[in-house]
Amino acid sequence: MKLSVVIPCFNEELNVAPLQEACMNAFAGRVSSYELIFVNDGSRDNTWEALKALHQAGRCPVKVINLSRNFGKESAMYAGLQKAVGDYVTLLDADLQQSPDIVMEMVEFLDNNPDFDCVAAYQESRIEGKFTSWCKKTFYRMMDKICDISLHEGASDFRTFRRGVAESLLSVTECYRFSKGIFSWVGFNTHFIPYVAQERNAGTTNWSFWKLVKYALDGIISYTTFPLKVSTFTGLIMAFLSLVYMIVVVVQKLAFGIAIPGYPTIIVLILLIGGLQMITLGVIGEYIARIYIQGKHRPLYIAKEYRTYEEK
Ligand code: UDP
Ligand code: MG
């Protein structure tokens, strides 16, 4: 098998058939053999029925996996990767925003460049609000500064990679999966190509601004303990400042006999220190919560049903 295409699907009933069509058109005569692996990530519409119909029709080799509930795109991709047997593996969205023609470009690049193991597509320009775009830019810059890994700005999960990379991704079994970080962490030579995302074929995006913020926080906590260091430094600075203030107060009282106005200062300081302590506890709590969840060693997903094709 030359190419496995892993497609996570959440509420994509109207997209899966057009996507199969687009893939068949793009791959025909250009790849010796390929398989499409659709993962139904607990969709609330008729995606699973649509997938079963595709599998039944057998127009091209199709594997379908039905997860027992919505586990999130990261887990769905993991489920698909486990079933992929191709020399090359592609991660592709189901909504036709990412054209299968670009997958062919990626495959051809890997064919012609044995030194590279992965081709990732990134969006050069995005159609989104100025504020969102600024937040994303700031996030990438900050990650670059505070994390051991470096992320390519705008690069998504839309990638094609060799078998070895797929095996490495599968060996990372952490449950807080921040795939941009995992790709960077496993290493390998990656080539980045620009692409323009198409409009969604049907349905709506599953990302809201707050989901993105949560995802970004997951990324930071998964790849750096920098926030803990911030707490330590804040503590040190507070301790130093209070020492300076103590000296000032003593000198004022002893040398100049100035009465120290107490009440407002004390209230402000108690609130400030209390606030800082709560923040620090919160940050520590975030890390401990992750240790707790990871410590349960739950599987990343539960598959209810899996159908493969007959080898010819
Ligand atoms: N997806 C998924 N599980 C989820 C959310 C999304 O499998 O919980 C899939 C979705 O069906 C699509 C891909 O992940 O194939 C990207 O999702 P979406 O189009 O909503 O994201 P965007 O393109 O807006 O980043
Ligand atoms: Mg999309």
C-alpha cells in the first residue's frame, strides 16, 4: 500500500461522499494504491450511515471506524493512524477545505526527496478577524520563546509523512494531545508548503474562540513548565519588594518619626498576595490535574465498530 489517508469526521454527513469523489479523481493514475480511512468521531448527524454506504459501495479501498462517542479530532486521528498501513500517511480534514490535489503534491515531493520524511501544508493567508489572527501570531511567538519545541506558524495537521513518522506519532500516547507540538517533538525533516484553504463544503466549523484558547493553554502546559517558573519569579520579586518596603518603613519611623498609615496598605497587600497565591495554586493545579488524568492510563478512544475492505 502506497498511501493511507486518515480522515477524522465529526458531523460531516454531506462532506464524506464528495471528499471520496475528490480523492478518487486526484489520485487516479497518480498513486499506485491508496486507502481512505474515515473515523467517525461520535457525530450527531448521519455521518456513520454515510460512511457505511461508502464502504458498502466499495468504489475504492475504504476503512471506516466508528468511535463510541466524540473523543476530539486528536484522538480520532490517532485511531485512524493505527489502522493505516501505507508507506505514506496523510492527515486530511473531511470538509474539503484541504484539496486532495495538494496531497498529490506532497506525495510527489516525498518521492523526489528521500531526505525529507514529512511534508506539512501551512496557510499563508487566512480569512479571519484581525484579533484572532493577532492572538494566533502572539501564541506562536510565545511558544517559540518559552518551549523547547518550535512550531511553524500556520502549519496545521494537514500533512503527509513516511511510515517511520507515523510509528513515532503512535508511540506518543499522552492523552492531552497537542498535535502541532507532537509533530515538532518527534522531529524528522519536514518540508513546509503554502496552501490556500477552501471554503468548507458543508456544515460548520467545530472551533470557537474559547475552544482555541483552551487548545492553546493545553499546548503551553504540555510543552513547557514555564508558567511554574513565572510563579517562582513572581514570588521572589514580591519577597524582594516587601523587604525594600520594610526597610523604608523602619527608616521612616525611626529616623523621621513619620506615622505609617496602615489600613489601606494592608488591605491592598493582602488582596494582592492572596490573588497571586491563588493564581500560583491554579497553575500548579493545572499540571497536577494532567498528572492525575494521565495516571489513569485510559485509552485515547473506544472504537465501537471497524470495517475494512477485502484485499484484492
Ligand atoms: N473533527 C473531529 N472531531 C471533533 C472536531 C472536529 O474529528 O471533535 C474533524 C472535523 O470533522 C474535520 C476536522 O476535524 O474533518 C477539522 O475540523 P473543522 O473543520 O471544524 O476545523 P477547522 O477547519 O475550522 O480548523
Ligand atoms: Mg475545516
